[in-house]
Amino acid sequence: MNQYFFVLGTNHSLCKVDIINTLLKTDPDFKILEASQEVLIIETNYKLNTKKLIGNLGSAIKIGLVFKKYDLSSLAHQIGKETKNKLFLNFFTIKADRFAVSVYDGGAGFKSLNKTFFESLKISKILKKKLSLKFLSTKTRKIASFLVDKSNLLNDGFELVLVSGKNGIYLGKTEAIQDYKGYSLRDYGRPQRDSRSGMISPKLAKIMINLAEKDKDMAFLDPFCGSGTFLQELILLGFKNIIGSDIEQKSIDSTNQNLNWLFENFPVDKKNYKINTFKSDVLNLSNRLASNSIDAIVTEPFLGSSKSKYFSLPEIKGEIEKLSKLYIDAFSQFKIVLKNDGVIVIILPVFKHKENFYQLEIINKIISLGFEKVEFINSKQKSVGLLKLNITKRGSIIFFHPGQTVSREIFVFEKIKKD
């Protein structure tokens, strides 16, 4: 059995959903051991290709392999004894001349985390002395992934990771880190990016694409493509049949420029993809696309007027009224162009005024059009309760940052099959 830890990115619920659903495709029998807002630990019969896996995920900051689980009491002493163990040395120190240590909360609580951190300081001194390794010290309990990369720890050293879990302290090492350079380049380095049409991050776009759970040869549509974020992530994930539309010609031009730039700067061959971009109001989609031709729609529609200051309550109610009509009309078009069992992964806006949140009350209307909400993870999956997902009563996950006046509410819908 192999145990792996996943260090989670922003919004632990979405991250866990992304990881669990991706793993289920190849290993329906893996087991969830620990889950917190920082880390997910699983056990599987298979050996994971962590470098490939982290490239397919939009959620994991780091993926690592667990060596062993220990009791918290006398943790440093136990690991000190391991320095004479060949298995330990082979696991961590082959070709290594340096190391760093990170400590993560696996769900055991503050006291355990705090004690684990102090034990990690002792462990660092022991490994440095007994194994003659250079220690890369940081003032925090966890080292950032870019420092793991900058220090070349994956090749000439190792990042020793301690996870304070409810069932013990998991000791392991990082095997793969997120491609932070690539994400930053696709977000900020592409030729066309503006605050109105390009605000969704490549990471979130990738998570939403994964939520559709469709095969690589199936047709994907983003009917609010903006500057093409969803399309570029679809390309890099290997989806071959990609369609983007937008009401503004400027957005289509920006998308095309960004996609041409993508093919020039990333290892993907344009000849292998069928890509169609065109200007269209979402209300005219059924005039531009054949009925029952699309397998999945992944999109972030217009989320409302851009404001530098907070919305007043009357302004929020006005935005909700306008956007509700737009979204319902869009779903009416989606129903026509989607295949039976076609999936929609979509963002709805959530407005905050003082301490209250205001949402688009359109879910029942969407359902009445012939859709059903899809659970983020099948409730029959073993140990799913351990994940402690923040799912709203509406069946959504809200993605927000402190201080935002408009947040993102993510839903998955499926077109109901006809008899």
C-alpha cells in the first residue's frame, strides 16, 4: 500500500473534489486517511505518477509520498533512530546534500500541530548533524513551493514533510510541485488580459474543467470566453474539440491572440486540435451550433458591473434582477445545444453587503428547464465524510477571498436524459 499527501490550494473543498474525482478515474478503491483545510492524505494500491498528476490538477500545491506514520510523543527521538535505517536513508537522502522541513495541519488541532512544529526543529538539528546535510531554514512552519523549486530540493535534496493528523504524524517527502511559473505566465504573461474578461485564474478554470468529467475527444464550449482562459486550459489538458464564443468581437480577438501565443510558448501542437471561436450573443447560440452537439459547457458568465467600492443593497438587487434573466435565458439556449447527459459547470455571482450574502435565486427555474444538480462527489464514495466539504444548502461551493464584494458560486448541472 502507498500513502500520498496532497497540499491543498485556495478553497480546500474545491481542491479535495478535484483530487478525489481525478483519482477515482483510475482507482475507485483508494482510501481517504486524513483531511483538513491544508492537506489530504490517501492510501492506494497503486504507485502514482505524481509529476503527471499534479499537472492534471488545478488544486494541489504539492504531492508527496509518505514514508511512515509515528506517534507524536518523542517524535524527534524516533526519527533520530531512523537515521541508521537503510530504508529511511534510501527514501530521503540518496543524492541529497540539503533539505528543508515543512509541517502541515492534517486535522489534529492546534496543540498537536504546535508540538509537531517544535519537534520538527529538533528533527532538523538531528538530520543536519547525523547526516551532514545542509539545512535550509525558514521562519515559518511550511516552505513555499517556489522555494522548493528555487533550492532544487526535488533533485539535489528533499523536503521533509510532517503532517499532524488525527491518527498520528505522517512523515514523507515532496515528489512534485505545482507549475507555478506556467500558471503565472498563462495568467499574467499572455498578450491579452483585462479585468473584465480575464479574471478567472487558470487554476480555477482547470478545476472546473475536471468537474465536467468528460473524455478528451468530447466537445467543450465556453459561451462567455472572454480572453480564453478556459480554452487554453482545455488545450493543455489535452481536450481536442474546443469552442469559444463571446458577445464582443474584442474578446474573440483577444482569445485568438492568447491561443496563438499558447501554441508558441507551450509544448502543444495546434494541428492536433479542432478549435472554433466566433462572435455571438449567448441568446443566439442555437443559431450558431447544432442541436445536441455539445458535451460540456464550462464557463464564467458576466458577473455584474465592475465597482471599486462596495455595492449598496438597492444596487445588489438591481444586479441580481438583470443577471437572473441573463442566466435563465442562457440556460434555455444551453438546453438546445447540449447533448442528453451534457454537463454544465458554471459560476454564479454572490454579492456581499455588510455581513449578508445575496445570490441569484434561479436554481428551481434552471431545474424546471430540464436540468438537475450534480453532486461534487458521489456520496457513496468510501470515507467521503472525512473530507468535511463546505457545500452550501443549494448544492454549490463558494469561492471567495476576504474583502471581495462579488464572489463565485460554482454549480454542476446535467441535462436530463430523454426517455
